[in-house]
Amino acid sequence: MDTQRRNEHCLFRVDSTLGMHSVVRQGAGIAVLPCYLGDADEQLVKLTEPVPELSTELWLLAHQDLRRVARVRRFWTR
């Protein structure tokens, strides 16, 4: 599909994943979202399984001073 034709179906253009998530939650259409956002939102319905070509690792970082905080420690040990 060429660029002009894709643009005919485009309702919104956003520059962030959270922007896509917000627009979809408002009922503006469909979007490809990370599973950690889509699966956790009961207002959304998953239409397909994850797209393997879009799979990537997610890195989580914590400042060393926060590693001793109970809620951070609990998260890391899950």
C-alpha cells in the first residue's frame, strides 16, 4: 500500500506509545501496542497475537539507592 493510500485511513498521528494508547482508549480506532500496555487495560480488546517482527527486549533500570526500598525489591524478586 502506498503512502497516499495509507494516509486516507489515518485518523491520528502520534509520536509516542502512550499517545497511541490514549487515543485507542478513547475509541478512535486500532493500534499496535506493546503487550504490557494493551494486556493490562481492561477497556481494550486484543485483535491478534503479538507480531514477532516487532518483538524486542525490555530493560528495567533502578538506581542503586532504590534497590533497598521494599516495593522495588519486591518487584525485582517476582
